[in-house]
Amino acid sequence: MNEQVQRGGIGTAQRGGQGGFGQQGQQGGYQGFAQGQQFAQQAAFRQGYEQDYQQQAPAGERPMTIDDVVTKSAMTLGIIVALGAVAFFLSQNNPGLAIPFLLVGGIGGFITVLVATFGKKMGSAPVTLIYAAFEGLFVGAFSLVIPSAYGVAGASIPTLVFQAIIASIAVFAGMLFVYKTGAIRVTPRFTRFMTAAIIGVALMALINFVAAMFFDFNPLRDGGPIAIIFSLVCIGLAAFSFLMDFDNADKLVRAGAPAKMAWGVALGLAVTIVWLYTEILRLLAIFNND
């Protein structure tokens, strides 16, 4: 299976005019971007949200509602899906665009998350929509490059993408049901555990990336048993991260936070959904390599 992964990655790179860009860059680097974004959202965003819980909307400004969250989240995800589809089909017709889309989208999206977090721009519509645009490019290219890197035939990739989308929607709906029924409550202990687990996963991904780049050792992304387990762990963490996103939205609404803070919730949900989707797609690609 390792040979298939390496062969698929090199083949994709060569067709795209990026000779020499093989398994290490595609599997270590780009997944690192997605996990880096998720790490920023889950670790750094928590502090920013907590600071805003006590802030009520100023006089003359409408407080945030659940409808605001739904509307802003739909707009954000709509941009990701639309630009993702464009990037995917453009990359199919011109494989040389896939690598630039991945790099620009991944780096741009990660930087935008950092700006939103440390620049205290979580309530900024432009920042969230810019993130969505970058992430659309990343997701579209990722959807083509990563299955190819695992040896999935080109004709089978759209089917895997559709399956990953449906699975992501199902997980989102399932976790929303879990949250609404109170089956799992977001307590401080739960939040601390999730934050520690996500930091641990991010560190493992970083170490794996360095090992892949310099020592050709890629156990977390080589398609083997350890890689499968790692993807399952990431899928689980992404799924449970939805609970914290839902809880953030509820707390902001109850605190009477300004309506603009719905953009921050939309950004957090988008980061989680992207992470979930990329991990599900990767796992499907591992099990469907040719």
C-alpha cells in the first residue's frame, strides 16, 4: 500500500507539472494545514469566545440570535462548497492548478484563522468570508490530490468526494442531536480534555510531517494500520468538537453578545467541518485504493 501511495502522489505531481512533489509534501504538508487550522480554532478560539461571553450588545446594536448563526454559517459553507467545486473541476481539467490551489488555499486559510484569533477579528464578516474563499480552494484541490496520492482511480474520486460529503453531513447532524438531547454535556472538564487531545494530535501531525520531509518516515499518513487509526481518532475529535461549537453559540446567545459574533461561530463551525471532511475523505481513499 505504501508503494501505491507514493506512486499516486508522484504521478499527480508529474501530471501537474510539479515534478518531484510526491508523497511527503502532499500527505504531510497539506494535512498539516488542515490540522493547523483546526488546532487554531479549538485551542486559540476558546479564549476569545470566553472573553466575549460577558459582553452584551451595546445600545442600538441587535443581540445575536440562533438565526444569525444559521444564516452566517450557511453563507460561509456555501462559499466553501462553491469555490471547492470550481477548484476541483479546474484541477481535473488542468492538473497543474491542483498544487497551487492547495498551497494558496491552505496557507491563506491558516493565516486568516490566526488573524481572526489573535487579531480579535472573530466577529468580522470579511475575515470569515475570506477564510471561506481560501478554504474552498484548499478543499477542492485536496479532494482531487489526496485520493490520487493513495492510488484511487480518477473516475472513482467524485464518488468518494460525494460519500465524504454525505458522511460529514451525517456526523454534523448526529452531533447536533447529541447536543440538543444533552446526551453529552460540554463541561469545563470536557473542554479541557478536548483541547489537550487536539493539541496532542497537532503535535503528532507536526512530528510526522518533519519525519516525512527529512527521513522519509510517514507512519501517520502512509495508508497503513497506524494511519487508519490516526484518521479515526481525528474524525472522532472533529465530531466531538462540534459540541463545543454548538455550546459556544448557545453561550453567546444567552450572554446577549453582538449579532456580529455569529460570524465567529460560523468560522469555528467551518474549520471543524473542513477538518472532518478531509479526514473522512482520506480514510475512504485508503480503503478504496486501486
